[in-house]
Amino acid sequence: MREESTAVTSSSHSSNMLNNFISNNLLIDPPLTNNRYTWSNLRNPPTFSHLDRFLYNSSWEILFNPHITRTLPRTTSDHFPLVCEDSTSTLRWGPAPFRLNSITLNDPEFKRNMERWWELSIQNGHPGFSFIQRLKSLANLIKPWQKEKFHSLTTAKENIIREVDAIDKNELDTPLSQEESNRRLALKAELNDLSLKESQFWFQRAKKLWIKEGDENYAFFHRICSSRQKRNLIHEIQNEEGSIQNTNNNISLAFVNHFSRIYRCSTKKDPLFIENLEWNPIDYSDWSLLCAPFLEEEIKGVIKSFDGNKAPGPDGFPISFFKSYWHLLKEDIMDIFKDFFEKGVINKNMNNTYIALIAKKKDYSHPKDFRPISLTTSIYKIIAKTLSNRLKLTLPDTISGNQLAFIKNRQITDAILIANEALDYWKVKKIKGFILKLDIEKAFDNLNWDFIDFVLEKKNYPTSWRKWIRGCISNVTYSIEVNGKPQGRIKANRGLRQGDPLSPFLFVIVMDYLSRLLSHLESTGAIKGVCLANDCNISHILFADDILLFVEDNDNFLNNLRMAISLFEKASGLKINLSKSAMVPVNVSWLRALECTSSWGISCHTLPLTYLGVPLGGNQKSNLFWRNIEDRIQKKLSNWKYAHISKGGRLTLIKSHYYNFGFQRRKICVIKSFNDTLFASLKPLSRKAL
């Protein structure tokens, strides 16, 4: 559990003992809010470590208010004093917006009421506006019913438990009659049914998939939900001026101001678009696919394809509601699609969006340390998914083979294997060059809408289609969810939404501009990458916004490459984050490498380089090579997260984390020893989890 800031090696045995102690006792480590470490050696250079911590179990966390830990100023000791305190004295989760829980959809009483409620909520006006207003009226009818229903469920469960307990205690003194035995069996059956409903309620709020593998555990899902809510409570944040804000209003204002600066471009610049590239446009035959009228069967199929338990947006209705009550909703929905087909406009009420904040790191301090995930209305999500289903069919023929994300029959492992092949070729042939790993700052958030339209036009997408896309991505208003309550209203004039079904496909389309630009420079000899064969040159590999560049060591090549990146930035509105980017020399002297990285203003790294979560270069047969991945999986599989779920659920958890790290054993074709080394390291973790 030592978290060293320097290269000092801690005792692996001691670290494992502490990890095992925490895991075996199902302990939880509350967040340290104002520091990363609790000890330093007070020397130069310093060594920092997180040695001190409060630990408690999940039962304690459920019983008491959320707690945090923080360090106090130290005087004589090399340890910071550590305080564990109630975090809710001034902060509270705000009143939650209405959200329909999927548990109610199968309730007989809800089914009986739904048709009547839907008729009572009829609204007049524009199809999109009237539909959203109708959902608001429906929510006002459902909310008190849903609250009372869940309260009644909890009360009924408590009454049954008391009655079963009384029968059990009577049995200790007197044998039960047949009637009493039958009564106990009936009560237990009813209790199981109520427990299943309760677990489904908390399951939706916990947003976990493990229930599909046989887990109907109310306590587990309740614990996950309450633990996450406590952990995600933002206690304090630093605003743009550097002042610490620790009240609800000031914390909210800091986030709203931060995201206003991101989604609103204050100065209008004339972008420089390069037109004479090899665009590889789509065929005119694709127009009929893209611009075909929207049919009921297509929309119904789109709704059916969604995971119904995803978090709803401002409307409060999950997709599961649309699945269950398609017969009531379809007329309104088809009117919306007909209006969109004719006008290409999304009503602003349908395009309202909540931004959920996901911390990028445990020790966050500033709004920039949070990743914004957009929660759109379900009706917008259905429209966007319908368009994205059409759009993705056109991508394989128009997107360069260098882009390996979100395109059918292309996958992350292709990028990893190609990068390793290119690097190995340089190393074997002793060719001098550089690998550049570039990070795009706020990739989705800063995209220029005019640039998106320009690339779509150059790729021969029809005017009506481009109007539909513009209608979806513009006219967006954001509210930031801070401690459970939506705050502010931000009218965007740039960017794509993370969580919008269209965003990944639009992003790879605009990234193809960079790919075509680099390929053009390569074909003219302005840059040179890895020449594996006469017809196989690799200057770049793209996986969505992950950019990996290969360039031979030549001043002209390097200058031309930097110019290309600058032109891409000016056209797209995107910006390369040099502080998170890296240049890696291959067969190049360290002095020459420092000279080049200094001129670029970028850091110089050595192999192995982490690319798409996997080490690139280095000795792949070494266990030490895979230590970073092993540590990440160990962190994900900490025992307290899975101790209360079934074996099937644990298998799902393990497989999901392997998949997230890019490893699907049946799909990876690599050297056997490479594969065996990796999975030999991971087997003990998996067995322990099971």
C-alpha cells in the first residue's frame, strides 16, 4: 500500500501482507482529501509515502455518515497528523431530480395506472416540445406513487421478517402445526420476491451488471450505491483563481464557470481548412441509406438494442420505459422523427443535457480533474443512435486504415500489434527515429462544429444528412450535476458530448483529416515513418484520440510533422497537450533526443512506453514488464467489491477488467511465450477473486 513518489523500492512482502490484511477483512480506505501522502523523510531529494490511514468495514460505512480523512500541518514529526471526520456537516447531496426506477415497470399497479396517466399528461405544441412536457407531467404523477411504493415494499419486508422470526422462536418450544409450517413457507416465498424487487431497485442505482450472473443481493447493491455516493461527494474544490471553495454554492459555481469556458468559445477565429487531400469520399449509393425515411420498425429495433438500465438524463425516464411502453409512446415518437426528417432540428428541450462528473484521479483538487459524461434525454439518445447506426455502415470505406477505433472489423489489439511490429523493425534494422505519443486536450469538448461539417462535406455526405448532424450537436444546453443536483445552464457553441451515440463516429471522421494530411506529406516525401515494404509505410496509428507517430530522425521530417500537427489544431479547434505527450528516441543518442524534445517542448521518455494500456517495447517475457497491468487489476479486484456476489458475478467482474485492459485471449494472436507470461501473472489474482 506504499505509494512512493520516487523510485525507492518498498518491501514487496510487507506490501502484500498489508494488502492481504485489508482484502481479507473487507476493509475500506476513506478518501484522503487534501494530500497524497502522509509521510516524508524530510531529506533532499525527498521520499513521500502514504503510510497512515483509517480503515473500516462496509457495515460501519452504512451506519454512519460519510467520512473523509485529511492531514493536519506537522511540526516535529515526519508524519502528518491524520483526521477522520464527518464530511456532511455543511455538504449534502441535493434533492435528486426525478428518475423512474425500472423496478416499477413490471409492477401490476403501475401497469394499470400507466395508460390513464399517459392520457392525463397530453400536451399541445411542437412534437419535441410537447413530448418532453408530457414526460414532465407524467413524472409528477409517478413520483409520489413510486416513493410510496418503495416505502411500502420496505415496510412489508420488515413485517414478514418479524413474523418469520416469531414462528422460528415458537418452534423452539412447541412443534409447529401444519398450518404454521405452510405459513412460514409462504412468508419466505413472499420475502424472496420482495428481496428481488429491492435488489433490482438498488441494482439500477448501483449500475452494475453482475445481477445477470445470478446475484439478487439487496445488501450488496445497497452497499455499492451508498458507498459510491459517499465516495463521490465533493467536499471542496479549487476555483480558477486558486481559492478553495467548500460550500455547496461555491463548489457548484466553480464547476459551472469551468465548463462554461470549455463549451463556449469566446473569440471567433477563421479556421484554416486544407481541401486538396485524398478524402476517399463515400459513394452516392450510400445517400439512400443515410437519408431514408425513418420507419417504425427501425426505431423500435434501435430502442430494443439499448441497455435499458443506463442512467437517464434530464427527462428521468430510462430506455427500459420506452421498451416497456412502446405501444403507448410510438405515435409521439414517430411524430418527432417525422418532424426531424423534414426540418433537421432538435428541439432545445430534447437536447438538454446533464453532465455527470467522474473523477480522473483519487486526489482531485480542481474541476479539470473530472471527466464530463453527458446524460442526454432518452428521446435524443434514440435519435442519435438511429443516425449512428446508419453512419457507421459508411465508415469502413471512407476512414483510413490507420484509424482502428469504432470501425467494423478493426480493434485495439490491431493497433498494439502494428505498433510493436513497427518498433521491432526499426530496432532490428538499426534505423534512427522517434515515436511520438500525443495526447489531445479535452478531445470531444473543443471540436469546431464548422470543421465537422467541412470534413463531412469533403467526404460527400449529403446536405440533408449534414443538416441532421448539425441539428444534433448544436442547440445543446448543459447543466452540471454537482453532489447530485443539476447546476447552471451553459449554452454550448462547440464540442461533442461524451455519452452521445454519435460522438465516437463523428470524432473518427474528423480525425481522418489528420490521417489524410499525414499520408499526403508522406507520399510527397515531406515526412518518413517506418517503411516495412514498398507498399507498407507506417507514419501514424490512430485509436480514436490516441495518436502514435513514427518519424525518422531528420530535421526536415520533424519540422514538417510539427507543422502538420499545428495545421490540424488550427482547423479542428483541438489542442495537443504537450505536458501529457511524449517523444521516445529509437537508436538515437540521448543528447540528440534532448535536442529534439526541447525544440518541441515535449518530454523525452524511454522504452517501454505505455500505449493503450499495454507496454510498448521492452522485454515482454519478463514478469516485471507486466507489473503495471497486474497492479491495476489488483486494484480493480479488491475483495470488498466482490465479497458479497456470486461466483458467476465474480467471473463477470474479472472478465470485464481483462477486456477493459485490451486483453481478449481468444482474439489476440501473439507469440505464445508473450501470452503465457501475461496470463501467468494474472492467474493468481483471478483465483484469489474466485
